[in-house]
Amino acid sequence: MKVRIDFTVDVDAEVIRRLMRDHHETDETLKEFLVSFCSSGSAIILDDHVESSISEMHTTRVVREQLD
């Protein structure tokens, strides 16, 4: 089942840019980095929660990331 999730995050841009510079070798824009990081991180958390709660393996795949 595919579900579209649309949300906005409020971050301190300078802190995130420093994180990107110091700990991630990337040429992504700030927006690209946040979309990728938030979507992949959420998928991992959901799968971990399913496994720890009901002892079932689950794989969430991000099938589309929209940057507009």
C-alpha cells in the first residue's frame, strides 16, 4: 500500500548546514538533505517499531521524494 505523507519541518539552517559540512560528504542542497534524511529515518523507525512491538519483520520503502 502506498501512502503519501506531506509535512514541513522547522530547523535551524545553520546547525543543519554545519552537520552536513562536518559529518556528511554531500553535494545536496539543504532541502535535498532534509527530505532524504527525514524520509529514510522515518522508514527505519517505523520498521524497528513494528519488529519490537509485534515481532514481525517489515520493510518500508520510500518510493518517491518530492523536492518542489
